[in-house]
Amino acid sequence: MEVDWPIGYKMGKRKLITILDKMIVQDLLKTLSSVLTVLVIIIVSRKFIRILDDAIAGQVSNDTLLNILGLKTIVAAVEFLPVAIFMAVLMVLGRMYRDQEMSAISSAGGGALTLYRAVFLLVFPLSLLSLGLSLYTAPWAELGVDKLMQKGQESADMRGIAAGKFTEYSQGDLVFYVEKISADNKMHNVFVQNRQHGTLAIINAESASFRDLSDGLYIVFEKGEQVKGLPGSLNYVIENFSEYSVRIEKKSVEVKYNRHSLSIDELWGSEITHHAAELQRRLSVPLGILLLSFIAVPLAQIAPRGGVYGNMFMGFLIYFSYGNLLRVSQSWVTNGTVSAWMGVFSVNFLLLLIGTFLIARLYGWQWIKMKVQRKVS
């Protein structure tokens, strides 16, 4: 792609996307993928351990573990995209300073605007993509996790049946024993003990299986007998059956959806402070990508002899301070101390000032003034 540049010393045809732009964008993509993958694996692993604890306790179905893991990965990827691109820019530009590539670029007439153009060829589309991911995709994933967790709690009383062991449910009121489970999930030589309102019922059956019928989930026993009565008394009933069905009642679980799973339609225009704080959190993702990248370009040059990781400490310090200030501003919005828009733009405006200070420290205030006057004129 080519464009017509203004008449002057750069007159003529010039490529809009240069070889340098392509090189920096490719390095940024590779580094971003690596950094984001590491961050997501660490964070998702910590969260997934808690879900595994619930699965061991029977609160989450084993069949939904992979689905929950995938949805959690989406949420973590969106949440940590700003810090990943921030670290990627620092690492790529820091390596270029260390390898003296920046000296070659400067000798060819390239400056800060050349670097910003190359970086924002990737960062700007990513910020637009992250806006959609933060407003729509991440809440959809959070809602999916909430629904899977709720479904798992509703069916927790009939989970964990395994061959050759006693399985207790409802604090010991329901006990299952299955001698064998065939490949078609049919249970053989089944023993069930069920205690309700002081009455004890014992079922022995040759086989049993779960059937999802129109009015609910049933467990169907075949060829067995049931003994029902009050323990300690001689009044009991013995019943033989060829087929005996028991409906499995779903547990009454209160649905608790966190505010991260609310749709943008519920948040936009809402007067609830919690909703305003959540909207602020989602908008901070694309803004953070743009502003952290804006800071990373001059920050990478502060200590060029420090190597690729020379400015990592300063980068982490800036990011953690920025993240903590965002959380503080969100709590202020929740408490009604400041307005929602003030909470969004105050912290990000502070980040913009820091970036401007770093550029002035690198190139001087006169350079910034000259560039602004040239653009205005």
C-alpha cells in the first residue's frame, strides 16, 4: 500500500507500512503470545485448583470441568491482555536498544513517531478487539461458568457413584452401593439405603439406570425388592418389583450471578453504583492497552544498558500501581464517592500524564512543543 506524502524532502511515493513496522509488529506478536500464555496458565491454574476442590466434594460435575476451564481461560486472557502487551512492548523495544538497532533507526531519520506508528499498528486493533471482548465475550464466559456451577450444585446428590464402594449423599441419609457398572452406564447388583422422616427404606435390585424423561430425571431399578419401615418396630413392608422408578428431585439452589456476568444492556444507564463500577472495569481494559503501550515506548529507553529486562521492575511497579488505583477508584464509584466517569478517566488521565513526562524526559519539552506546533500549523 502506498500514499502520497506532502511535497518536501519526503516527496514522492512511500510505503504506508514499512519493513521496520512489519518487523516490530511480528516481534510484538510473538512476545505477546508468549507473555499472555504464561500469565493465563498461572492465573487459570490457581483458579482451577479451587474448582477441582469443588469437584472432589461433588459440587461440580466432572463432565463440565473442561468447559469451565475453557471459559475461565477466556476471562483471564481478556483481563491480562493490557499487562501482556505492556510487557511485550518493553521487552521488544528493550532488546532493540540493547542490540543497537535503535541507533541504526535514529541514523536513518527514525524517531519516537516511527516507533509509535509501528507499535500502534498492532495496539490499536487490539484495543478495539479487547473492547468487544471485555464488554461482551468475558461476561458471556462468566455467565457460562455461573450456570455450570449452579447446574452442578443442583445435581450434586446423585454424583460420584462408583463401582465397588459405598457413596453417601444428603449427610448420610442416602447411601448407594453398586457392584459393577457396565460400558452402557448400567449399574448391576445395586443396594440403596434411604432415610426420610425417620422411615428407613432399603432397595436391592439386580440393575439400575438413570433415565431422563419428560417430567424429570429418574433412577429406574429392575428386578428387586424394597423393605420399608421404622427402625426398631415390627411394622414394615416388603415389596417385590420388576421395575421401580424414583424421581430425583433437584436441589433448590439460589442463583447467584456475580456482576462480572451481567450484560452490557443491564449495566449501561443503570443507576446502581455496583453496575457503574463494573462498567468502569470493563472500559479500563481497552484504555489500559492504549495508555500502557503509550508509556512503554519511552520507558524502554530509560536504561538501555540494562538489557531486555532492564526496565521490567519499573514496568511492574507502574502496572501494579495502575491496577491498585483502578480498584480504589472502582470502590469509590461503588460507595458513591466519585461519579462513574470520573472514576474511569481520572486514573487513565494520570497514566497519560506519566507517559507525557517520560517522553519529555527522553526528548525534552521543546521537542514536544515543536511537534505540537507543527501539527497545529
